[in-house]
Amino acid sequence: MDSRVPHPRLSALDLEAILGVTTALAQPFDLTTMLAEVVNAAKQVLKADRGSVWLYDPAKEELVLEVATGIPAIRVPATAGLAGACAQSRAIINVPDCYADPRFDPRVDHESGYRTCCMLTLPLIDHRGALVGVMQVLNGGVFDAGDETLAAALAAQCAVALQRVRMTEAPATALRRFPRRVDALPALFAFTAAFFAEHDVDAALLSPVDFAIEELFTNMVKYGRPGGDEVELALARIAGGVDVALTDYDVDPFDPTQAPDADVTLPIEQRSPGGLGIHLTRRLVEGLDYGYSPERREARITFRKTGEPAQPNGGSLR
């Protein structure tokens, strides 16, 4: 038995509305305008009377009404009403009679004089699986499974718009100083992991970046002035990866990038001690470069990591 959901027949206007959203996403856009276009497309395709988009604020655990038909912007707890229930379950909620559902919050109806009969509520999930908001479509008759399929496609477009704007507007750099001690390494790794997650850097790049940071930071601890000053770690998201800079203060020059490559073809007992870490670092990252300022007694090592194969003798990165 074929269990696939039949798609409702779309008119030319319906297709035009859907294609309009896809076209708009490929161009620079204002978030509010883009979300309004998605809502309008949903209303057109689903023959609904109203629609709204709530943005999820994880810091405050709230939903913020960003786009709505005839309703001013408001904030509610991320557990309130059908929008909150959808945010918590991250599943589509299709309610044919809102006033018969205990999860429905009628306060907005009471304040606006509008009566919500049926509602389709959809989670907005980005490509990493994180909740970014909730979309609702109201009063389109009783929504069926085909309506859910179409609405889910538009909700995915809405999530793409939100993710694009957040990545563009969020600061794409981070900087922090750490004590020049080996026991500071777990804090460095937590810092890089948080940056990768927050700025959507490819998680596959995290391990080689952490390896390089560990090797370079350990060299600073070993050869830098004992105690005192801290080491600064700066990260910047770039297309396809991340730029990394480690800066050490009030130190004599020591350039680990000049260490000769380890001869890994020799038997272990014939190899010179040391050098393997920097040997591997050269092959894991790109643009490994060292700079030193005698006036400031400041050493700085930079590298870049992208999905491209690393070049052992890559150019400098300033």
C-alpha cells in the first residue's frame, strides 16, 4: 500500500509564491521582509487567513514574535502556548480546533478581537539541527497532511533565512587570553569548540585546529618566559574555515616553524627527539607563519584551516 502523502494541486499563483521565496533567498535580503514573504507564501499556498514567525532567543529561553498579521511584537516564554509546545517538541502541531486544545493560549485573541479556529505550527530548524524559531499559519480550514508537507517546505526556507542572517550579523571573531601553563589547554579547547559551534565552522576542522593549537601553545609554555604574562588566542571565521593567531608577550624570539621536518622514514631508535609535533602541524594546517617584534618583545604565530588540503610550505598569513 502506498503511504505517501498526496500533494495538493497547486495553482500558478501558488507556484509563483513558492518560487518567489526561493529566488529571494538567493539574493541579499532584509530579515523582516524575507520572513514576511515566507508567511505570505504560506498564506497563499495554504489558503490561510493569517501567519506569524517567532524567533527563538536561547539566551532568555523566549520566543519573540517577529512577523505577524495584525499583532504587535511580543515576547513569551519558550514553553507558552502552541508555539512553545512546538519549540519544545520540535514537531509539527496541527490543531483543527484551537479552543479545544489546552495548549492554546487565547490571550492574543482576546487582546486583538480575532478568533483563531485552526492552526498549523511548525518548528524552524537550521541545518545543524538547532531550533531557530517557530512558524504558525492560522485559519485555512482544517489543514491536512498535504498542507503539512507544503508548510514544512516553506518552514525550511524560513529557517535558512534566519540562519543566513544570524551568521552574517553575529561577530565572526573571538579573542581570549589564557595563562601560559599546560593546564590551560582544556580551557583553550573549550574556547575553540564554542567558537566553532556558535559560528557554524565545519566541525571536521576542529580536531586539526586543536592539535595545532596544542603544539604551538605547548612550545610557548616550554620556551617562553616562565610565569607572568598570558598567551592570547584569536579566532576568525573565514569562508570554508577559520584563521587562528597565538600571541605571546614579553618573550625572546623562538620560531618553532623553523624546526626541520622529522624524518618519519627512519626507525624509531634512529630518529632525533622532538620535531614530530610541528612536522604534523605543517601538514594539518595552512599558512603556518611566525612573526616577532623586538620592540614589543611579542611573538605571534598564525595559521589557517579550511577544507582544502594543507600545503606543508604554505605562504604566510598576516
